Amino acid sequence: MSSKITEGGLAWGVARFGTPLAVGMALQTTFNLVDAYLIAQLPRDEVGAAVGAIGICDQVAALGTIVSYGVSTASGAMLSTRKGAGDKRGIQQAAWQSLLVIGFLSVLLGALGATSAGAIVRDVVGAKGAVAEIATSYLRVALVGSFSIYFLLQLTNMQRALGSAKTPVALLVAGNALNVLLAILFIFGSEPGPRMFAWATPIAAALHIPRMGMVGAAWASIVARTVVVIPNVVILARRFDVIPPKGERGADRAELARLISIAWPSSAQFFLRIAAMLLVNSLVARFFTTPEDQTATTAMGLVFRLDTMALFVAMGWGNAAQTFVGQNLGAKQPKRAKTSGWLATAYDAVTTILLLVVIYAWGEGVLRIFDDEARPVAVALDYLHAVAPSYFALGAGIVLGNAMAGAGATRTTFYIDAFVILAVELPLCLVVVGLFGGSLEALFRCVAATNFVSALVYALVYARGTWTAASAKAEGR
């Protein structure tokens, strides 16, 4: 596959490599939607709080995932560049050192989640009542078991950077399918659940699985991802030969420094993106909810899944762009590298059109699958009408940012996001809601405006092309 990345028809090559990545990321989000659907089948007195809680927990847990994803982005840039240059030893060193860092982050962030879940939910996000209680229990389990997603993303990203698109996607889809099966067993357990899942009750009883409710979804994800990590390790070791010889498996300070210098801006960048989403949720919780009325928070839990769909599909195309940029820069083809980013952006726009068709044609029906209450669905539709058109801009910024990350230009992408979020979105939202007492709709329009500003800045910086020099600097050339 690597020869097709650095040679041959570029438009077809990007489409061929990127389509399974984008589809795989979309399917991963679809499985997450199934999780949300399963939670929505809990008794009516649990559903509202559970939907609001999972929206909060997914965003908080994503902060840790984003930190690890920064390492994956950095190692992906190094691996793809060295693949293009034919540097086998360099590939082994980058792969091994990145796994050491992921292991360290797993221990550190897992311990933080175990001790601070309640404080994060109540004091940082500002959740109240039953939402806060359920969110705390779910978040504690999710963060302690977050090592599973960190390693899964790292291992599949390594395969992608080395030129394999279909295998890692197939493993991700298999893991998510197992996740759905386990979620049914763990959420409802051996107690009678919805009629459509009656087949699961005797299985759960035979395995002595108790009813865990919403927390069962977290346990299901941890077990499923851990199972899928195993074949990923085998494939990387045998097919790609990324494990260095025994004498070269210690920590390499120079290589770690190179990896971290690329990783920290990427981690900080994605951390800012998720923090911005949490900011919106926090403003909604603080200004538009009460302990007795969690309608707005529940609505945000509903729309978060659709936001994630747009985000993940863009990341799929962005991953394709990152691989093409890295390998072509390693092969000293900067023009081909730069063009691949624009092509991936165009393909993401096409898939975004399909998502918008679904939202505008069947959006209300999709939302009612997860919560049939009229009020939160109405608020969620207001959000989608204001924000969904900006998914084009959201995707463009993500794809172009990932393309630049393929050159190791993660500081550039960090500076862009820091400017957009800290100088545009944060003050805009605070002024509109906090100072002028703006409505929920006004807050939603602030989110959409930020996406367009981000896309414009990314397009201008990408068009200049100075970011392509970052690859040579990162490798000390």
C-alpha cells in the first residue's frame, strides 16, 4: 500500500485509503449510538438523568483519550515519514517509545479518574441532582478502564500510519460489535429487561452478571476494547515488525524527547477542543437548568452523539491525509503531500452532505429513539438547526489540522486552536450568555460561528505551506 500512497493517481489513492477510515469511524460512532439507545431502554425514571450523564461523561473521558491521541498523532507522523523514507529501525524506535508513553499515561490518568470523578462532575462541569450522581459512578469506571481505549487507538493508528487502512478499521468494528453484545448483558443483567433483549437474560443469569444499569455500558466498553487489543499487537509484531530487538526496548531519551515535542501540542490542541465542548455544556448546566429541571442538559446529551459523528468522520479523512502527507514528505514529494490534504477535505465535505441529509430528513426520529420526551428533543433540534450547517467547517478544520500534523507541525495546529477557542469561542460564549443573558439558541450560534472561524484560519495557514518544513525539523534533517 505504501507505494500507492507515494505513487500513482492521488485523487483515487486518497479516496481508496480514506473511505474505509471514514466509514470505520462512522460505524464506531454508530455503535456508540447503539449504547445510547440501550441506555434509553432503562426504566423511564432513569432515562432522563442517564442521557444527560452520559453526554457529560463521554466528553470528560474524551479529555484523557485526547491526551493519548496526541501521542498517537505524533507517533503516526514519525512512523509515516520514516515509512516513506524506508527507515525500518526508526519505525521500530518510534513505535516502541510511543507504547511506553501510552502505558505511563494509562496509569496516571486512570488514578486521577479513580480519585476525582465526583469533583470533576459536580465542581468542574456543574452537574446537579440525579445527573451528577449517575455521572460520577459511570465516570469513575470509564476512567479507570481508559487504558483499553488508549492502547486500542494507538495500535490501530500505528497500522494506519504504516499504510494499512482496512485491517485496523475491521478490528475497531469488531470491537464495537462485541461492545454492543456485552452492553446488553451488563446493562440489564439477569433481571428482566426490554422484551427485544429477552434472549440475554438467561445468558446473564448463567454467567452471574448482575444488572448494572448505565455503568454496565462502561464495563462493556472496557472488556471489548481489551479483547481487541490482542490481535492488534500480533499484527503489528508479525506483519509490520515494529518490535525492536531485546537490547533496544528501554526508554530512549532522544526519541522520547522527539515524540513528546510533537505530541504535547497535539494533545493540548485536542484537549482545548473537548474543553470547549465542556464549556458549552457547563454554560448550559449553570444558566439553563435547575436541580428539578435537567431538560437542557439532557438535550446536550442527545446532540453530542451527532456532533461526534461529524467529528469522527472528519478524523477518518484527517487520518488519511496525515498518512499521505507524512509518507510523501518522507519520500520528498511536498506538492503531492499538500494536495492530498485538500483532497481529503473535499471528500469529507461530501460525507458531511450525507450526514446533513440524515439530520434534516430524520433528525427528530433519530433523537426520539434515545429520549421520547418532547422538551429535550425540541431543544436538541434547535441545536442541530443552528450548529449542523457548520459541520462542513468543523470537518475542514479537523482534516487540514490532521494533514499538518502528518508533517509534525503540531505546534502550528495547537496555536490555531488556542487562538480560535481562547480568543473567539470562550469570550463570545461568556459575553453572549453571562453578560447579556443570551438564550440557548444564541449560545448554539456561537458554537457554529466558532467552527467557521476555525475553518477559515486553518485554510489560510494550510495554503501558505510553510508547515511542510516541520517534518525535516522533527527528524533533525
